[in-house]
Amino acid sequence: MSERIREKLSILADAAKYDVSCSSSGSNRKNHNKSLGDAGNGICHTYTEDGRCVSLLKILLTNFCIYDCAYCVTRKSNDIRRVAFTVQEVIDLTINFYRRNYIEGLFLSSGIFKNADYTMERLVQVAKKLRLEHKFNGYIHLKSIPGASNELMHEAGLYADRLSINIEMPTESGLKLLAPDKNRNDMIQPINYLKNEIILHNDQKKLIKKTPMFAPAGQSTQMIIGATAESDKDIMLTADKFYKDFNLKRVYYSGFVPISNDKRLPGLGSSVPMIRENRLYQTDWLMRFYGFNVKELLNDSNPHLDLDIDPKLSWALRNLSQFPVDINKADLQILLRIPGIGLQSAYKIVQGRKFQKLNWEHLKKIGIAVNRAKYFITCNSHAYERRDLTAMNIKQYILSGSSGKNIKNNPYQLNLF
Amino acid sequence: MAITTIIYDGSWEGLLTIVFEVYDRKLSDFRVYRISESQPALFGETLLINIDQSKALRVWDGLKKKLNGPACRNLFSCYLSELKGVEDLLIEFIQLVFSSVGSVEKSFTNPCVLRLSQIGKMVHREKHRMEAFVRFKLTKDEIYYAAIEPDYNVIPLILNHFKNRYADQKWLIYDLKRGYGIYYDLNFVEEITLDKKPHINPESNLLEDSEILYQNLWKDYFENANIKSRKNTSLHLKHVPVRYWKYLIEKN
Ligand code: SF4
């Protein structure tokens, strides 16, 4: 018995690991009447040896699947061992891991057996039982199954904190090529339905305080990077559209890990495009937190991100006319656009300059990357970069001064710039 | 003038009492030491200051009037760092608060303010680590037990998190380094000290029957969630420093 469950867990965790989302924040489920758990703390309980956060028990309910998506290990033509958890097995694992403080909750995905509704119904059952029978308030992330009915998606929203569908292919042509029996509309339909339900729910909540929660951590999606030939511009325009049209909380970018010798795909042995993935996350952050419009960063004349420097520095070098910026006067919005200054240091600058004019010493103490920022700012000091440097010069100086450390950094948790 | 040496019991209230006495006795040149800490050769005067609850409370109330909640909590966190000399920094900061008109906790250009904000962050990081790295083991008497050895004395900071989260199970978190822990009995959390340090051996029959199965399942999960072609050891070690491995089931 215990050997069997260990085997299932090994197979179904292995098959789920290509989904990079592991977020457990964005909810605020509380522990009422002395039950089990609460959600929304976003704790990483450990990190795998590839340096990724482990916050949730991320598994498939089953790796049986009727589809044959070329980029997926679970595709039906793949010759692998197929297993399935029972609903109760998933519940027992979740509760027992949770009670031992291993995890923040469950992220349940699945191969599609029989049809969309049949699969979605089982996912919903797990969540429903956890909430109603086990009084579990930990985090639950359910996969929305493309083509699932509105009724099931509604139920899912009642019990899950987050829902996601991975659109996987950044372009429709990519999807046609690699997953010919899938279509974009089947994916968009549940996303769109949930978006509207969430809006409706939030309106209701304004009138009636006690309205039960509905997908409080919203929706997310994932795109595979480097499986087909799309440009960074294609990827980020799609991301931007999903953020705007469907109010997504997060878009994840997952460098393609070769899994077969299918001619349509990068073969076994090709490396995972980790730096590119990192640059896409940085671009995503610039869009969401730094006030950049996607078209400032990627457009027809710059369809690809630089691999050797981060997208903010790239942008600044293309727009040298907007610099130097006076640290003691510029608005927060402008400070955020300076290479070498992150969210926290920008905020600290605004606080700190209320007390005195800031000089280089202050800026160093605040923690900005002076050797980057110095080409773009002036402060309360006579020493500043006076030479008339070209973008190329600046790039060379910065690159020769950095150890390339940022490249090795974690693409999932960036605090660069 | 020689430096006055102030010795106290190491408690938070004790430290606040010192602040009161510093004002009351108009002390200016002093160093504070915990009684448990080694003190330098004493030249000047030595003062032993005992807890006085009402004095401590007056100082704390005064601080709360001048500082917002997070800033007050940060002072307490810094105190829990138990770093050498942190008392002197805290007193300097408190004097700064009482002598300034506006808020001072954000004036990062002041070395003392900056240092305390850094120490506060270090303690906070350790609090988060403990919220993440506690690994409960279920014992035969149905208590979820975890041993920890945090860098700083963070138990007071993690208590609420665990109390709110694990409200329907008995649990015990024990700091082996400092020899005390917190125990939740389904109603209240109380501080306890055990005579014999409770080191539960995974092989011992003190553990509930299914415990080893779940430990193995967790290890299986950890193993299989890893993507080998993305191996990144330095990042792994940065997030899970080796000194914490001892109590992490997945790393043993
Ligand atoms: S439907 Fe999902 S699980 Fe099935 S092959 Fe496609 S991506 Fe994989």
C-alpha cells in the first residue's frame, strides 16, 4: 500500500513539475472557528536543487491524457507509465503534508481523461471535500480544464484560491503546430468566464460583506519559451493582452525543457533558455511594477531582449536623452526608470531626501547599484559622470564591471535592476 | 570620565527599564551588558538594573505615542537579535525618537537608524525562515513536534503565525539552542522548558505509525519536483543554507 502511493506520487509530481507557478500568495483565507490552516502567506517551505521555491504540493491527479501536445511529457503518444490518484489519496497527502508544515497548500493539475468536464469534476471534488469536510483553509490552486462547463468552473471558483490555464504556446500558429487538436478558444472561454465571475463577485462583496470567497487569488497562466520560433515581442504582447483583457494576476514563462526527439521541437540535449526566461520575467516586472509600457521595451525595431544586459538598462541606453536624472528632485515614477535602482531603493530615496539632500555616500547606504546608476544620475555632489559617453561605452563599462552574477540569479524571484 | 557599565537581566522589560533610568539619572556615557554576557574589565561605575514593570511600561507607552506599529515592532525584533551591543543601539535610537519632533525611523542617513533597520531585517528573515523550515513530526501522543535552532530568538515572533494556522492540532516548537519552546494544547499557547532536551529520533517508537511514511513521501516529492537540467546549486544553497539542513526532512 505505502509503496503504491509512493510510486504514484513520484510519477505525478514529476509530471507536474514543468508548471513553474508555485505562488501561494494573493489570498487572505483566514482560520475561523479553530480549523486547519490559513492562506495567503506565500511561504516557500523549501527549494529544490534547481533553486525553485516549493510552496505547494504540485501534482497531477492523473497522467492519463487523451491529447497529444508535443511539448508535454503526458502526451498520449509518449510511452510512459500511467497512474491516477483517487480523490481521497490527494486529500490525505495534502492534509498530512500541511499539518507537518511542509506546504502552504495544493496545486492540482491533471491530464485529461475522457473529456473536459469529467476531469474538471474530479478536481473540483478534491477542493470541495478539502474545504467542506476537512475544514481546510490552506491554499488551493486548481487547473481549469479547457472546455470545462461554466457550472463546474463556478464551483471551482467557490473552493479554489487560484485557477489557471496554461496557454503554453505564445502564438496561435505555435499551438496549431504542436497541439493541433487543441484550440485557443477552449482555453480562453473558462478564463473569460472566471474573469467575469470575479468582477461580479467583487461588486457583490461591496454590498454584502459576507459574500463567500470566489477565487480570491485570481487567475494565472504560463507560456513555454523557446519551443517554437516566436519573438520576445510576440511573447510579451500576448502576456500584456492577458494581463489587460482577463485581469490575470501572473503570467509565468517557462524555458522549454527538451523531452523528446520530435522534429518540430528543440531536441534532447539542447539547453534550457534560462537567461532568456530571466529577461522575460524582468520585462514582466517592468510592466507590472515599474510603470513601463510593453511597447517601450519591445517593438518592431527591438523585437528581442538583449541577453547580456537587463531590459531596463537596454531601454535607458536607447533613451539617453532622458538622462541624467536629479535624484533629489525626480518623481518616484522617474526614479523607477533608472538602471541600478529597484523598487525599494526608489522608495528609500523618496523617504531619505525629505531629511537631507542625498549624495553618493547616502545612495550607497540606501543600497542602489551605484556602478550602474552613476551614468544616469546626478545627486548632491560635484562628482558625477561628465564624459559624453555613448550607449555603447556605457554598456561596455557596466558589463566589464559586473561579474555576470545576475545571469545566475533566480528567474522566478527577481529583485534586479 | 569613565564609562558606566549597566548590567541587566536580558529581558525586554529590563531594557526598557534601563531607558527610564538613563533619563532619570541623566546617564550619558554607558555600555549595556546582559548578565549572561561576558563583561569587560570594569573601570568605571557599574549599575545593576532590575526590571521595573511600571517604568518599562511608561517608556513603552511613550514610544508608542511617537512611533507607528511597525517601527515599535522593529525595535522588539532588534532586541531579539541578541547581538552584542544591540542594547546600546536601541537606547541611542530611543533617545533620538524622544528628542526629535518628526518621525526618525526613516532617516536612513543616520548610522544608528540604518543599522537597526538592517538588524530588524535580519531578524525578520530568520522569522520567515522558521515559519518555512519548521518540520513537525507526529508523536504517539498526537503532538506535532518540531525542534529548531534559529540564529536569533524568534519564537516570540512566530507564535501567532503557528497559533493561527494550526488551530486544531496540538503542537510544540522547541528552541534547542535557547532551551525553551512554545506548546499549544488546542486552547492556549504557553512557554515551556523541558528538563531533558527533547530530541526525537525518527527511529524511536515515540513517533506515530504513519509518520515515517509521510516523511518518505515528502522526500519523494522533493526529489521528483526537481528539474535536473536546471540544476542551480548556488541558488539552492542561498535559499536553504546548510546550517538549517539538520531539521529539514527533505535534506536528510
Ligand atoms: S492536454 Fe495537457 S496533459 Fe494532455 S498532453 Fe496536452 S498539455 Fe499534456
